[in-house]
Amino acid sequence: MRIRNPGARLILFLVVFLGTFAMLGASPMLAQGGPPYYTTDPGTPGNLNWEINLGYMPFLFNGTSVTHTPDLDINFGLGDRIQLTYENAWLRVWNQGVPAKYGLGQDNVGVKWRFYDSGEEGMQFSIFPQAFLNNPNHAAQRGITPPGSSFLFPAEFTKKVGLVDVNAEAGYNIVHLGPDGWFTGLIVGHDFTKKLEMDAELYTSGTFHPAFAQPVLDVGARYKMHRPLILLLMAGRGLRPARSDQPYFVGYFGVQVLLPPKSFDKE
């Protein structure tokens, strides 16, 4: 039987992916959020450690695209359970029939707090409030960034369920000069070797008024190249028919730098 719908093929891949995990018996399972994925996990870099992610992120739709060229995500650990985050990107916005526009994206600043941690075999919970703020560079007036600020209030959860570690996230987005929104994310994954981790993610974002949802299914990998560098790869697509508000391709291609280098060995 040939499955022609790309979204159905990705769903079938996810089913096979999870089925393979079930046959691996006692092999260790890991599900880690954060780059290259949209879902975040409760993990933090560790006291006075840095986690820096640099990636190319394409979002391709019919007749339009938004590309982070690149996306810079900087995280710093304060103690073992707190993470300070700053993220921004140089954006390329293209609409069919007009030249592409370039500009600096919104500043994303946030604080993650893992307020409950019962160890690797137990449950972990965190909250990760974030603010998205426009820079004084006229990007909003040029249609590159949203016209107003927004405030994200997500919660993250991780727990081992049988042979699978489950990493889930859900949150509310308060938007100034736009409709408020919501999002949910789920990741499952496996360490195939000491260097290679592969994961599958289902992520959905949307708004309340008007009612709108954009579900995306993707698969990705992390590969430990050489301390302190980790290769980050992810590719996926929207589960609904591709159109101007549903992507036919999303991705992340980049590297993660862990500093000091000794923190690389703990990953």
C-alpha cells in the first residue's frame, strides 16, 4: 500500500518509531526538548554553565516563507534548577511576487525554574515565563515581526512511562495587538549510541479568537561531534494541507555549544 499524503507518512513513521522502542527492551530512553525542537523540557544547563544554540530555521508555506538566518538561543544556569534565556534571529520574510524583507526579530527573554525534581527515574516539572519584545528597528512597520509584544506562560513535564520518557509542554500566550494563543508539545526519543539521540515531536500552536490550530509533526537528532559541540537536526511538516497558514516544511539545522566543555560530558 502506498501512502501518498506526506502527513500520513510522518504519522506512520512515528508509530514505527515508537514500536521500535517497545522492542528495545531495557534500552535507556531519553526525550529531551529544546533545540532543535519547539517543545521545551524541564532541563537546565547547570550552575554557571552556558548552552548556546545557533541554527538555521526555515518555515515554508505555499506562497510565503519565514527563515531564521540564523537563530541565536543563549541559556545560562543559575544554580541547578534555574535557567536564564535570551533568543533572537535575523529574519528573512518572503511573499510571492515581492522582494524578500530582512530584519531583526523580537527579543525573547525568559526564566525557567524546575520547581520539582524527583530524579531521572521520576517526575520533573518546570515553568518558563517568557517575553517577546520588538526592537526599535522598524521591523514591525515593515511586516517582519508582529506589531506588539507577547508574553508566554508555559509549563513543562518529564516522566518515564514504561520504556518511554515523555516530555510534554503546554502554555498560554498573551498577545498585545493580536489574538491570544495556546500551544502544546510532546516529544519521545531514544539514545541509539552514546553519541546519537533521535526523537519524534508533535507540536500544535493556535489562537482562541479566531479559532485556529497549526499542528506540526517532526523528527530530529542530536549527535555529539566533539566537546563542546553537538549537531542539531530536525525536519517536519504541518499535518493539515499546505497553504498560506499551514507549513509544508519546517526545520532546524545547527549546532549546540556547551560551556565550560566539561559540561558536555554530563549530557
